[in-house]
Amino acid sequence: MRPSRVRGNIAVLLAVCLVALAGCAGPTGPGILGGGTCSLEPVARVPVRLYSGLPLVDATIAGAPVRLVLDTGADRTLLSEAAVRRLGLPRDPHRTSRSTGVGGAFGGFDALTNTITLGGTTLPLPRVVVGDFDLGFSDTQVDGLLGADLWRHFDVDLNLPARTATLYRAQFCHRSAPPWPGPAITVEGLAGPPTRLLLPVALDGKGAAAIFDTGAQVTAVSTRLAARVPEPADPGREVRLRGAGAATARLRARRFASLQIGPLLFADPVLPVMPLPGIVGAVVGEDLLRGCRAWFSFAARQLFLAAADVPRNAGGQITLACPPTSP
């Protein structure tokens, strides 16, 4: 969702960054569908629908359709209580998960899913978090978030101009270029947990790690990172962020001198300041990806962005100049 400004306030929606407090960590070795070579092995091609700035994918769980946010910032896949009831999924009475996000904290017994079907391909997805999920859309139903417990097993060509995501078997070798012709910007990731793709950022020269989060409509910085930067004369503005929970958070947006994400440098950005978990200093959201083709790999810790021009700043919003169409 692009920011909607009314009397100086910004109303934006930031999809939840899951922090599962029970049972979220997986093995750190090769993915369950991964290999050890650099060959491209396509697994599935999935249509992507953009709605209010969020990438949505249609899938099948337990023989029934679901619509999910393609969310690289969520540690685990989440379904709403309503979706779990509709699908008739059994609960695991021995395993609970608790998650926090912009909309608040929620948790409960996991639901057992076994598999998920994307683009006609059935993939393993043993269980999901169940939460109070509601994006507040009046004209489309979204059942949950498709998180990094799935994405970490693939290298993904997210072609937003073409409205597709192509999943390849995860490879643990670095690429010098993405698998498409034309110019691209390379952002090398940082070491971190297997369900996070962490990117290097610098806010007014202060370095930190950021989560690559396709489920966040805006890029935001943590209160800890913002506190390392002197307060500007500009008092900022109020920001209302709604996440996947029921609550809406009222936060402050500050103007900074610069934000650097890997080799990308943005001047004079206005960014929401919010509490973020652990060592995370920022969330790199969909406003970086808008209109772009991206290749991301959790295994190789790499991000490529197709670009036809240099990055530019437009009215305090982060903008990357991308081609209107991609081959």
C-alpha cells in the first residue's frame, strides 16, 4: 500500500515480521529441496497478484484454495484462525508458537498442514503458525503469510512486472549475476539464521543489519538504530502502521540524511521508527521492490535487483528505478 497522507499523517500497512518464540528454528544445512551445484533447477512457477502494494500468491492446502502474502520477513508460514477452521486442519497439542509484529502479539497451537501446492507443484510444509490475522481488506480475502520456512529452501526469481515468482532449488554458491539479461544491482547478505535474509544497511553512516521483507509495504528503522543518529530539527510526523494483528501502532517517522542498503544510497529519506526484535536495525520493505524484478536466495545470502537507471529519491520515499517490463 502506498502511503496515504491525510493532514500530515501517513496511513500505511506493514505486514507482520514473525518472531516465533517456540519451534521456529530449522536446520542450518542444505534445504530439504536443495542441491550442492550452481545449476538452475526450476521447481514451480507461481502467479503473483499485487494488492495494495503486497505480493499475493494463491495456493492449495488440504485440497482447498488459500491466498497468502509472499512474505520473506516472516520466519514461519501463518494462517488465520478462520482459514484453519475452514480447511479443517488438525492442531498439534504438543507444540505452540507465539509471534509478535506491528499489530501485536498472538499465539496458540500450531496447525498441521503436511503440504502446500504452489503453481501446480506440491511442496512439503509440515505445520503453520495460527494467529489473529486480519489485514483489514474489504474487497479481498487474505488467509495468511507464506513465510521463510518455505522460501529458505528455494532461490526465487520474483518478477513483479510480469506478476510471477519462479522457484528454483536452493543453491549454496554465490552468483555473479541473476539468471536474466540486462543490468542488475547486487546486494550481498549478512550471516544470520536460516529463516532470515539479512542485508547490510547504514543510517546516516551508522551500520546495522536489515531484514529483507517482501511483506512490509514500507522500509522502517529500529528505535535502537534511530537513537544512534542525532535528532533533526524537523519534528517528523505521525505514522499509523497496521500489521497482521488487530491493533494499529502509532509511530513517529523521522527524516534522515541518508539510508544505504548494500550499494544503494538514498538521500533525505523519511522513515518510520519502530521497535524491532534482536539485532535487527531495519526492515527493507516492498517500497524498494516496487515495479522491480528481484532474485533472492536465503541459502547463498544474495539479492539481485534489475534496474534500468540509478536509484533516486522522490519526496522522501525510497524509489528504485526499474524497467517497466522485464524479459
